[in-house]
Amino acid sequence: MKKIILSTVLLLSASASAASYVTSDSASKTATIVVDANQGAAGGGLNFNGAVKGAKSFSIPAGWNVVMKFKNLGQLAHSAAVVKGSTPPASVTEKDAAFPGAYTKMLMQGLGANAEETVKFKASAAGSYLIVCGVPGHALGGQYLGLKVVPGAKAASYQ
């Protein structure tokens, strides 16, 4: 009986934390987003937050500051960059970032297992963007999320 209850509590805790990918602070006009690389087996590990091929997306109010908390949960190297458009590019460099500073270090080489980095940028222009892995082949393999910068929005969201 104790094992069943403990397992249920652990399962509920994992589900609750997995759902917390975005927070909004309207006073400071800051959205904090979580981008976890290789969360589970979807896409053979080429995923962000367990989603592949843009199946999930962040919405950010235009003009807000964004704090992107990136973590590589897998053994393969991964990175993240915000790029313009709705189709993942074949390759990504720092020059391709849609906003100044909107990428992790070692973009093409990727960050190793359990590496974490916090990236800060301003979502200064409304439009459709992608958060892609910059390691060659990963974005084309499906490792990307959507990012919409929305004029007039009051809070950030993830769906």
C-alpha cells in the first residue's frame, strides 16, 4: 500500500513540474520559459519539453523581456536558438538568431548532458518564430518548438 501511494505522489509531482514551462510577470513585462532538451523518448530524444516538430508553442507579449532557462536532459549535445519563420533551417549560427542574444553558447556543438544555461533577450518584434536546436541535423530531425510574439497579449502562455 505504501509503495502505491508513494508511486502516485511521485507521478503527480513529475506531471506538475512538467506542465510548468512558462511564467509571466506583467509588472516587469518578463516571461520566463523553460526549454528542456531530450525530455523523454519522443523523436528519438530530438525534442524540446517532450514535443517534436513544433507540436507545442510559446506565446509571448510583444515587447516583453524573455528569460529562457535551457537544460539538456539527454546524453547527446543540444542547444537552443530563436529563429524567424515557421520552417526549421538546415543550419543555425548566432547570426541567424531572431533577437540579439537569443541563443545558447556553443550553438552548433551543443551543451553536454545535464548542462544548463539561462539566456535573456527581448521579444521586440511581433511574428512567428521557432526555438530550434542548433546542433546540425537536430532541428531538421524535429527538435523545435513554436514561439509567437503577440501584440496586445497580457501574459505568456505555452500550449
